[in-house]
Amino acid sequence: MKKGIAIVATSLLLFVGCTEEKKETQEQTAPKQEVTQNVEEKAKEVTTEVKVEEKKVEVKIEEPKQVTENVLIELNGEALFKTCASCHGLKGEKEALGKSQVITGWDKNRVIKALNGYKDGSYGGVMKNLMKPHVETKTPEQIEVLADYISKL
């Protein structure tokens, strides 16, 4: 009987000891999993922040260059007049296609009025339909620069 009690006592000690080892192992593992999850979440946040910053820098660098180049091209009266010169002559001295007026000597306001009239369809006789495509895409600033250039021919 003493042997039986000894075996039962030994079995209980082994069973209790193993159970406590499992508890300790679980307690040690749980914090490690939480730390790993926290580190992974922080890493994702850092990566996301870096990507957002890179995009902001690209936009800030590209936009000013494009805007500056477009403004320089759009607001050059001589460049704008090149398409006009094919019909009106290099100095505005020709009657375009033999049907329009010579534009040399026109003041700036007269040119602006004519170009805006062609644009909205309220100006021009037989040349109205021919001129409209040339002026309909021009901005008010381009029309003013072009008119200034033509008035000085």
C-alpha cells in the first residue's frame, strides 16, 4: 500500500509540475506575440508615412516646372503670331486670302475686340468661320499679349 501511495503521490507531483510548466510557457509566449504584432503594426505605419511623403515631394517638384514652361510659351506674342502670319503676312501687311483687312496699324483694343468677336461669333464677315478655330482656344491673357504684339507691328 505504501508503494501505491508513493506512486500516486509521484504521479500527482509530476502532473502538477507539468501543468505549471505549461502555464509558464504560455505566459512567456503571449507577451512575445503581442510585441511582435506591435512591431509589425509600427513598421507598416512607418512605411506608409514614407510613401506619402515621397508622393508629396514629387508633386511639388513637377508642377512648378510645367506651369512655368507653359506660361512662357503661352505669353510670347511673337510665337502666338506665327500662325497668323501665314495669312496676314509677317508684319500684318496682307489682306488674308484677299478678303480681310490689313491689320498693321491697328491699336491693341481694336485687335482685342476683333479676336474676342471671332471667338464668340459676333465679329467678322466672310472670314468669321475661318478665324474662329484660331482664336477659340486662346485665353484672355494670350489674346491680350497677341493684341499687344500686333499693335506694335
